[in-house]
Amino acid sequence: MNILIISVNKYKLRKLHCFCFHMDYYDDILILKSPKLLKHIIADSHFSLRVNDIIAGNSNNVKVLSSAKFDKKNKSTVNIEQKDSSKSKKNKNKLNKNKHRSDTQAVTKIVNVEEDLFSSEIISRSGLKTRKSLLKNKKNKIKNQNLDIHRGNEELNDVSKDVLIDRILSIKDLSMRIHVPEAEIITYLFLNKGISATINQVLDFEICTDIVKYYGFNVLKANFNKVDFQKNKEKYDFSSSSVERSPVITVLGHVDHGKTTLLDSILKLNLVNKESGGITQSISGYEIDYLYQNEKYKLIFLDTPGHESFKAIRSRGAKITDIVLLIVAMDDGLKEQTLESIKYIKEMSLSCIVVITKSDTSLDNLDKIKDSLSKQDLLCKDWGGSTILVEVSALKRHNIDLLLSNICSLAKSKNLYADPQQSASGVIIDTLVDQKQGHITDLIVQNGTLKVGDVLVSDNLLGRVKSILDTYGTKVSLSGPSSVVKVLCFSSIPKAGSDFCCFDNEKQAKKYISESYQLVKSDISLQFLNTRVSFDSKIPSKQLKLIIKTDSQGSLEAIINLFSNIPQLKVKINVIAATFGNITNNDIDLSIASESPILAFNVILLPQIIILIKKHQINFKMFNIIYDLLDYVKSLMLDIVEPEYANVLVGNAVVQNVFKTNKGYVAGCIVSSGKININSYINVLRNNMNIYNGYIKSLKYTKNDVEEVLSPSECGLMSDFQDWQKSDLIEVYDVTLKDKVL
């Protein structure tokens, strides 16, 4: 039976519900004894109703509409008398339970003369939605969302196809930069490169570049130093209280080109003899006063290490400098670290003076050096360029005054200013741990005045300045612009190379941190060392576990950098812990638990630690020169490497006869070339195919056991091979132990 209820007001058709009840769901036919009209039907000339095909098909097979619900927003406000019987309630429950088995076979068609009453707007408000239509709409919605995501990715790709790789990246970091799922990158590495990796493993630059190019992006060279430098320059604008400040001069160049010797001559000190191994292994600051054109100039010099492992320290020195002294040895010319320094000069647009050291040597390479400099866009003044070049002899103090005069003249032309009335700001050069005082921070004040009692902020760390030491080791109460000082301030270790600023109280400092500090990712150099992935990645079965302790953060960076450059195909370096400061009981406990040696660099060994090391027989080594530490680590790795052997061809023989004995078969041979030794390694060839490889067990000459038979003698030999035949060819090898390599 079918019931059609239509409700129309005077403005518009408001509601239409069609209920079709299948006979199978009821014991008898549902008959409305007292039907009531919910609303008055008022004819409206604008509408013409036509009801067609209420039931499609055979009426005996009609089923209930699956989604026959009243919309809450549109249900009638007329109160219907509650005369429902228990049977009708039971039938209603049956309807709800069997919705999913219902199938719509009837549709009410209502046609509006002027507009279709079943427009998309009315349908969306209607409660007559079948399960199929709901599923269809849901699928369409998901499809549209996918299209939107795809379209969004296309738009994102259209915006920028350039990817900056400024450091080593984990798979997770790379995924975020190129908007490619981690799983897809891991799949690409496994299927195309044969590399098994996880999302937290770090990729080297080569493999990052390959992935980025594979997905259609362009790789940009890192140029972050220039950006940081420009930011620092922009912070200090000229103001009414600004005064001229002293220039910061950084000495850059290749190792052993005479940087520290030159500073000895300028400062009239003896720095070289104070350095372990005669090399600079940390950044140091010095101040001198120099009289130029009747005016007193204060010059700040920063000495940087020249060894390749101290690249991070040199970069920090270049970041905070005003003038660079590029040191080039007359007898050596431009070397690797010289070119690296020139790169910093060009990227940061730094003022530069080229200093040719060792000019008193007999070898004169000046023109060759000038030509090499010109190829690096540093054209000397006498060649028509703007680069100042000074030849000096540090040992004889030749042209030292000329060099200082050029520095003062260049500094004057740069118009360097700072505001001493502002709070101090600058850059942290390095950090170290003192046994008695705690964490000592080397920093350079670039602007403002640093005072004892100031609250100093670097990244998310803050601390109150307790003491200030100048370059002479003297305690001072304040320090102005362009000064290198040591401060006792932080309870935790600040990151070398990070900026700092000062506040009058902790409240201001904490507010600044909460508003401006963004969580900086921890340095992943150690993570890179332990989890790096490269094209030649084959996880070595052997590992060398180490615990590293250094005197400063700069030294630790250099050591980790050295380790990362050691080939690790055969033995992997696994740094269990790497910190700076004195060795503690925790380090001893960690060494015992992990069975790892402790390697210390320039740290103080406390008496109680010495006792623990001897008691637990810990493998401990102390170093003062970074090269010695590197060589020791390499030797430990070589001790773990499995021995490898080389086969050296020493002779050839041909089988003439085969004899059977109680011990086996003997091959009677003629030595055609070279020699045969007892215990030699042989290859047996038959028809140009190798049929046996093994060692000689017995060698006889005229029935006598011998150690060696030379060509063209005859001999008999035995081995584990028993299938000898005439005319078999024998290649004889001496097995030698190869030199171990990493």
C-alpha cells in the first residue's frame, strides 16, 4: 500500500514525502482510519503539480525507501495525537533494522512549470536521500578532495622548483622540503639505488642532490653565510650616539702559511711556541694600539686555524670580521684553505688585504701568485685592480708597519660605527669548560656595551654575566664595541656561532625568548657521522665505538668533521658520546657499559678519574694535537679490518704424467716458467676452464721433498685435487698479505 502526503502553503511547495511499505514487513495491511491533513492546501497559480509513476514496476515487489527520514529543520510543527499502537512501534523498529536491505524502486516526480522544484538546493534540504546517493556523494567528495590536493601540489610545484640544500638532511627533512612522502623516497632508494634506509637516517649531499633532481627540482648552492652576515650588518644603523669603532681583522689562510707567526710579529708576542705542535687549533682574539697619521687606532685581530677540519671556526671568523688578512706563503702559493677563504671573501663581500709571507725566501713566486689571485677575481692594485697586496717577512719584521698602515687606512674608509649606549649584542665565538669556574664563553661585542650584571641571551639560553676578562686576561667591569672577551655567564652550553643580545633584567630576556626564539634543530654532525647514507653505503659488520671529550666546542666540531671524512666502508665509527669539558664519573660508567675507549683532547685529567681508569682498565688516550688523535683512530679502525690477501703469479707448469700412490694421485709436471714453492696456491686449468683452486701439500724433485722447484725442471706435486689429467695447465701463485686500508 502506498501513501502520499503533500503539504503546500500559499507561497511554495514545502514538503513531499512518499512512503512505500512492502507487504513482507507487516502481518496485515496498514490502513489509516482517521487520516488528518497536516496543512491546508491552497492553490497557487504559479505551480502546476503532476504526480507520475509513483510506483515503478510491479506493485507486489515494492520495497521500503531506504532513507525515508524527516529532516529536523523541516518537520511539521503540528502536534499529532499520540495514538500509535504497540504494533506500529514494532513496525517502525523493523524499518530501521532493515534499512540496508531496502531498495528504492519508486520515485515521485513533481514538475514545476516555471522552475524545477527538485533543484539541487531543494534536494540537498530533503530528507529523502537513499543510501546509494549518500555513498555516491561521499565518493564524489573524496574524489574532489583528492583533485584539490593534486591541484594544490601542482600549484606548489609551479611556485618554486628550486630546493636549497645548505646542510646534510635526513630523509624526513628532505621529504618536507620537496613535498614527497618519506615512504616514496625510501622506496626510490631501495629500488633504484639498492640502498635500505629509514626516515631518520641522514643522506649525504650527493644522494640528496640525486633525489631532488629525480623529482624535477633544481638544487641551489648554499649561501647562508652571506645572509647571516648581511643580517648582522643591517642591525647596526648609524644613530646620534654612534661613535667610530675599532675594526675586527680576521687572519685566514692555509695551514703552515705563517698566520700565527705574523701575529707574533705584529703583537710582539711568542704565540707559536705556546701552541701544541706549532699549529693553531682554536680561534683566538688579540688587541693592539697603533699610531697612524697621529691618530691612535685600536685593532682587533682574530687568529683562525688553517687545517681543513676547522672549517666551521674559519666560517665564524669570516662572519664577524670587517677586514680579512688573506695569508699566502711565497713558496707555496694558493692552497685548498686559501681558496676556501677566498670563497668567504667573495660571498660576504669582505674587504681584503693579501699578505705574502716568507718573502725572505729565495723562491720568488710573486707573479705566479698574482696570476692565481686574478683568476679568483682578486686583482692586485699594480695590475690595475683594487686588491691591496703586501709582502712581509714576519721573522725580520719587514713591512709590518706598512701592513698596519694599510689596515688603518682601509678601516677609516669603511666608516665603521657602533652605539656604545645600547645593550650589547654580538656573536659567540667558542665555548669551553673550566674545571673551577664552569662554562666560559668567548664572544665578540659588535655593538653596545657589555656590563657585569647584564642578562645575556643566546638562542633559548639566558644567564647573568658574572665576570668579564679582556684579551690580556684582566677582569673588567664593562666592554665596549669591537672587543673580544671571555665571560662567565651561562649554566648550560651555548652554541658557538650563534648571536647574543643583552637585557637589563630576566623578565625582559624571557619575554624576548618566548616571542622571538624558534627552536633550532640540534647540530646533526654527530647524527650524520653515525647514521649517514651514501651511494656506496654498505652497512659494515664491524664498528669502532668511541667516547670523545674535548676542551671546547670548536675542537669538538673539528674532530667530528675529521671523523666524517674517514672512509667507513669496512669499519664504521660509532660515537657513543661527544662532549666538551673534563672527564666525569658518568663518562667512566658509560665507557664500562659500552666497552668504548675514551679519547680526550686538551682536557684536564682529575686525580680521581685517573684512579678509576686504572681500576677498570679503561682504554684511555689523551691528545694535544688533532692530527695525532686522527691517526690513532685510523689505527684502531685498521686493527679491526679483516686481513686481505693478494695472489701473485710466480710460475706455470704443465702436467706430463699422473701417478697413483697410497696417499693419492701425484701430478708429474714440467715447470714451464718461473718457479713452484711448497704451499703455493695453484689454479688448475683444463680446456681454458678453471677446474680447481687450492694449495700444494707436497712437492718432490727426484723423489726428494723440496721447498722450491725452478723452471725448466721436472717435479711431482700433490694437493686435495685427485682428478689430474695430462696436459692440465697449472698456474702457481704466492699468497701475500695486503696492506690494510679503510
